Amino acid sequence: MKFSYLILFNLLVTHVFSQEVISFNSSNPFGFKDVITNLDNQKSQEVSAVLRLPNGKGPFPLVIGVAGSLDWGPHHLKYLKMFRSSGIATLELQSFSSRGVKSTVGSQIEVTTATMVLDAYRALDKISTHSKIDKNRVAIMGWSLGGGVAIFSGWLPLIEKINAQNSFAAHLSIYPPCIAQPRNPIFTNAPMHILIGELDSWVPASACKELSEMAEQAGSKIGITIYPESHHSFDRESAITVKKNAYKTVDCRFEIRDDGAVLMSFLNIPMTTPIRQKIGLGLCAGKGPKMGGNPKYREASFKFANQFMVEHLLSQ
């Protein structure tokens, strides 16, 4: 009986000490322009993240995970559990809960891509001092809104202004919004890849294909895999449904100036405030995209993600 209690106690201790909440200082830039031209004047914001370690002594490689507009879901956490099974630590960025936000669906203004890119780099700098983490083997992965973070954390004009002490070893982006496209699409030399569904009307695959081609023409490389017969959130274990209050952005394209300002379609008005962004999306976006799982390509996505992280974080 005493032996059974000892085993239970050891399991509980292992669980507690294999995860840790870390905190770091960030801020709340609304757009990329705020980061590139006015970062020093942004209001300070404390942000937290959950570090979970695999079995072993370390130091471990790490994947920083960034959730989408609905915040963290079960399928996100399954990816991270898979990575830990492969010997890779994970860090769940808590950009939403740190700011008292539950969802940005239908508005996309409460917590933005620019804010989360900054959070990701501040988290990277913080976790790079951790004794259990190998700072030279840290990747970033995100879904939907977080997928945009995974891409734009590799955009050089942002990286240069954030002035992070460390860099990401790889970037994996799952169904990201690619509708805002830089005039200067110069990205990091670290491996970058997009996974997206052919039928995605929330964030269209065609826009990501365009961004990949633009980056290639500029001398950068963003790989892309488009899964047939797949909607937004194809890696969820859920039926296809309509998200009535979400944006359908198939017909939207925005240009990003070198100073980070995102321009309002043909009007060329910078969407540098929440009201302007709402107007800009209102001119091109509808509502009610479909979302839900595709079992075949959910499995393919998990397999690709694990292989990608093992290749770029463990095979060094």
C-alpha cells in the first residue's frame, strides 16, 4: 500500500515539475506600424506562457505555440503533446488570457497579429535563459491568427525593430491569414512552411500561395502545402459548420508598406486604428466561413508537423 502511494506521489511531482508558468514583459501594439515606428512608446503589458517539458534531463529544443482567434483548443494541445513525445519542450503563449480576452472572432482588434508577434519574441528572449531549454533550437508554430504570427515573426522589417536577442530556428504556420502582403516580402532564412485547406474561405489558400510566390521572387522561401477538400480548422475533430460571425476574406487583399502600415485596398488609407481596420474589412469581406475537420488531412497535418519539428530541431 505504501509503495502504491509512493508511486502516486512521484507521478504527481513529475507532473507538477514538468510544467511551469513563466511571465515576461511585452506591450500592445495594434499594428505592424506601431512596432516599426513607435515601439518604445507602447504601454507595458505582462504576459504569461505555460512551459511543459518532455521526459529527460535537457536542455531541450522548444516549440512556442500560438493559438488562433478562438484561443486554445484541444487540437492545438494535441500537437504540443505530440512534440513532447518526440523529446521537444513546448510553450503555450497566453496572449489572450493575459489581456482578459476570450475570442477575437468577428472583430480581430482586441489582440492583433502585431501584438502576438511581439509577445512571441519577448517569450523567446525570456525562455532562452531557462536552464532546460536550448535557445538555439526554438521554433514557432501557430494556427489561424497564430499562423499569421508564425509567418510575420519571420518578416525582417519587424524582426529588426523588435531587436530580439534570439531568433527562431523554424516557423510552421497552419491556415494563416495571408491577405496582408508586404511590398518588401523579405523573410528570415530559417525554414518556413504553411499548411492550409483548399476550401478555406476564412483565410484563403490563394492568398498564401501568392505570398509564397512573392517571397520567392524577393529571394526568400516560404513553403506551402494546400490540402484538397479542406476548410478552415481542417485539423479539428469536429463536423463542418458555419461560423456566422467570422469574416470571409476570400476577396480581400491588403498591401503592407515598408513602415508596417496596412493599406485599405484601392483607397490606400492606412488601417492603423481599429475603426479603420473594421472599415477596410467591411469593404471586401463577408461573413460566415465554413470550418471543421477533415480526418485524412488532419492526420497528414499532424504527421507533417512532427516531421518538420524533428527535422529542424532534433536533426542537428
